[in-house]
Amino acid sequence: MLSLSNFRKYYGSHLALSIDTLQFQPGAYWVKGENGAGKTTFFKALAGLLPCQGTVQFDDGTSLHAHPVAYRRRVHYAEAEPLYPGFLTGKDLLRFAGKARQAPEGQQQELVEAFAMSRYFETPCETYSSGMMKKLSLALAFLGSPTVILLDEPLITLDEQARRRLFDRIRTAAERQNVTFLISSHQLWEPELLPVQGVCQVANQTVVAA
Ligand SMILES: Nc1ncnc2c1ncn2[C@@H]1O[C@H](COP(=O)(O)OP(=O)(O)OP(=O)(O)O)[C@@H](O)[C@H]1O
């Protein structure tokens, strides 16, 4: 379980988000909110990519501020619009991230197949379409042994088959490895494809269980 208390995120003197307490269990949470509500800000702060205040920690005490390396190893984030250096291949990026995260043997190849990237993952990223780039970013988010995966608008640019593969993957990781997923999406949720543990609403500078 991931718990937040007295969480605050400021941009300069502007308070972007304030959350007194919030907890996430294993499973998938749909994070809703209007444009500019603060979803990306929330995800980036939870991922340790933006500074924030307060306590964000796991059950075993591993915390964002006290154990930044151990915490970040457990929290992966996939951007809404991923960009990578164009000269690197998907294979380069998977190998690099796999090494940094001590990913299990064979996991990279397994993700390449799961996200149907075999045809292109050995070519430079600058040749990828936006959907191809998106699949790479999603595969990277699953690489390693994360406890929490933050997916910012994962459905945009994905075709129907890729979407189904992603939902299967999320369901399996949530059920078998107790992974928590926070998923932001402006698209209508499809509960028959992916049942959710909860829904969160980002509005009025806070995040609440809806
Ligand atoms: N670097 C920044 N400096 C100052 N304000 C920022 C910065 N980044 C975002 N904001 C502001 O924080 C608020 C939340 O932005 P954020 O990108 O988190 O929203 P969002 O919910 O992800 O929006 P969308 O659905 O449009 O992607 C907005 O008012 C935005 O203008």
C-alpha cells in the first residue's frame, strides 16, 4: 500500500495540489480530472520527478524523501507524450533501464513480444510513430519489479489490439504481483476490459477518492 499524508505541491508560491491523506492498495485506479486539474503534476511528484512536501511512503516504511533511490526503484512512470533521444533504439533503452533496475533475465524480450514491438525495437526512436513510441514507453514502465506504475494517458495513440494487450498486462500485474496502477485518462473507462479498484478525482487543487 502507498500512503500519502500532508502532501503539498507548489509551483513557486502557487499551491497546485494539497492532499491531507490518501492511500492506494494494489489494483488499478482511474484518475480523472479536467485539463489543468493537476494529474500530471500528481504523477510526477509521486514518481519523484518533481519536488513536493509531505510524506509518501510504502507499508514497509520506504519513503520518497527518506529513501529516494529505493523508493524510485519501486515507482515507475510513463509520460503522456514520451520522447527519447532519436538516435537510441528501443532495444538500447530497454537494455539501459533493465540494467539500472536489475530486471529479471528475459523480461525485456518478453515485454517486446507483449507490446508487439519485435518489428521495430532495434531501429532508432526517431523513426517511430507516436503509437510505436507509446508502446515503448509502456514497456519501459513495466520493466523491473515496480510496486506502483503511474500511467499518464496510456490509451492515447494506441490501437485496439495494443489497448487490449495493455489492459491484460495491467490486470495480470495487479492480480499476480500486487502492483498498484494509477491511470489518468480522458477517455471513457471500459470496466469490462479492466475492472478498477477505485476512481480518484483531481479537482480544486486536491485529489479525492470518487
Ligand atoms: N512547471 C510549471 N510551472 C507552473 N505551473 C505549472 C507547471 N506545470 C503545470 N503547471 C500548472 O499546474 C496545473 C496542473 O497542470 P497539470 O499538467 O498537472 O494538469 P493535468 O491535469 O495533467 O492536465 P491535462 O489533462 O491537460 O494534461 C495547471 O494549472 C498548470 O498550468
